[in-house]
Amino acid sequence: MKNNNALIKTIFLGAIFIVQLNAQIISEKGIATVELTGRTCSDGKPSDKNMQFKAIEKAKLSAWNKYTASLSGDRSSAYLDSEDEFLSELDQYITDYVILTSNCSKTDRSYSVSLRVNINEARLNNKLVKQSGSSQAQKDLKGQGIVVLVVPRQTTQSLSFDARVTKQAEKKNSLIADEAISDSGDSVSVTESSTQRSSVTTGGSTSKKATKRTYTIGDLNDASAQINNILSPLGMRTFTAARLEGLAGRMGYEPFLKNVLDQFSGNAGDLGANISPQTQDDIVNMILDVGQGRLNYFVLGTVDSSVPRVDPDTGAFKADVLVNIQLFKIDDFFGAEIVAAVGPEIKTAFGETDILADKAALKKAFSEATNSLILKL
């Protein structure tokens, strides 16, 4: 098991070698206020220029702290172990900044500034992951085969159901009657009065079906290419699901890819837009038969894109991606043994247009998912 862990730990290590090619820039907002001494303000800025630079550096640190506070548990732990080192070289990770607002107050003797800071997240991930690298394990991965089926999806419909209410009522009626007799000696009179009362007791139950979502399947070739870019520097050989289906068909297997995509889109199956265990096991059997020992790993998962929206702080388009990815080792007896998993995790990215934001979010999802797997192992 120890050797397997070392092997799996570096399956995704290749991401750090290509991160520079797909650098992910994250925008964050920072705010700072410094107290002024001596001469205060001139032309809306501190008379002492050093105080302005001090406020800017403090705002950059504020933005950086907000960003690092949002890191996932694994990356956060790795960062905190070397936080002092990162802070000492902060300018290597903050690429540039824009002053959004500033205010120099003679009354309060203070200068306040807010910045929009751009952070090179790829460079941070590079350093975090590099600390756990193993060159010998990289050599062991040469020639390993891995089947890739990561499905990009975008929500097209969210069907919600009204609550079903069952009501019951119980009604009770009661009558109270009074009679009074008056005898005056000469005559007898009878007076009667009655009161009718009713009470109603109600109760019941409420039930509601879970929301049903359907998805549009994205570009499978793009997803496979991104995975291939991560694994190929390690010498691993990716094997697409389409090729697996083609070779399995020659061995008598029925086509499976359309059924799998229908399940992931929510148009088939009863598992809420997820692949069924039986279908997954059928794929594993195909891998064993087709691979004949040459396909030893299987990456299966989804990346779900949201509709990009305008971020109020930055003015840029913002897109979210929900990641669920699992890595399996294929064994001819035990089948698919899960050795690492990421998700559900949400990754966010920005872009000048909605399309660029969506593409950036997908790239970030693949990159960060692999980093998370490395740090977990």
C-alpha cells in the first residue's frame, strides 16, 4: 500500500510543470487605513508619500489574507506550514493592483485605500505541490495507462415540486339545555334555553420531492485534453472513453457512452444525474478485458459549470464550477479501488467575458482538483 500511495501521490504531480502555461489569476479586494502624523493631506493624498505606500502594502496584505482564508483544507494546511516564507515574498504572488477608492482625512488624520489585487494562484499552487514531490515516483509512472471519463456539464433545467399537503379534520358538536319552572300558585310557567357548541381539530403531514436537475453535456474532448496535459509530463498514457467503447465493441460489448452521458445529464436512470453502480462496474470490466493489464487506472467524475455572472466587486464576469473527481486503481479481482477523491468542491474564476470566465473556471477546476489530490496524499 505504501508503494501505491507513492505512485498515486505523483499521478497528478505533472500539473505543476504545466501550471505556468495555464496561469490562473485571481482577483481579491483589500482595504487598509493608516494613521497620519505631522503634515496630513495634500491633494487628497498623504503629504508623506511613505504613508501612502504603507497603506497600499497593508491593503495588499489584507487582500492576500482574504484569499488564503478561502483555500481548501489541504492547501490551507500546506500554506500555513510555510506562511512566514510566503509573506516574505508576497510580491512574487501579487502580480498587480488597481486603486479603487482612497480618502485622506485631515479631521481624522488618517488615510484609507481599497485595492483590487491580482494574485497568481498558479505560482502559489506550484510551490505548495512542489514541496511534496518525488522524482523517483515520477519515473515509476512511465508508461502507465489511465482511462479518462470526466464529464463537463452545465445546468439547463431545475425542476422543483410543490409540497404535497394531507389534511385531516375532526368536528365535535355538543348541546347544553337548561329548563326553569316558576309556580306562582295560580299558574305554572316553564322557561327553556339551549346552547350549541362545536370544535374543530385539524392536523396532517407535508411531503416534498427533491429538486430534479438536468444538464447539457459539455466538450468531452476539451476535458480529456486538460487531463492529458496534466498526466502526459509524467509519461502516463491517457485512454479516452470513446476509444474504450470502440475496442470493447469488437469484443462483443454493447455501446455504453451514450447511456453514461444520459445518466450524467439526468435524462436516464433514477440516481439524480449520476452514473449507476452497475454501469460503472460494466465499464471497469471493459477496462480489464480491453486493457489486458495495460490500463491500470480510471479517472471518473464531473465538473458542473454555473451560468457566469457579473461580480459586483471587480466588474468582471465570474463563473463557478462544482468538482467531483475520483481516481481508481483497477484490479482484476477487486475491480475499481478508489485511492483518491476530490469533491464536492466549488472553484471560482473570472474573465473579461462570460465565455472566458467559464473556460477559466473549468481550467482552474482541473488544476486545483489535481493539487488537492496531491496534498491529500
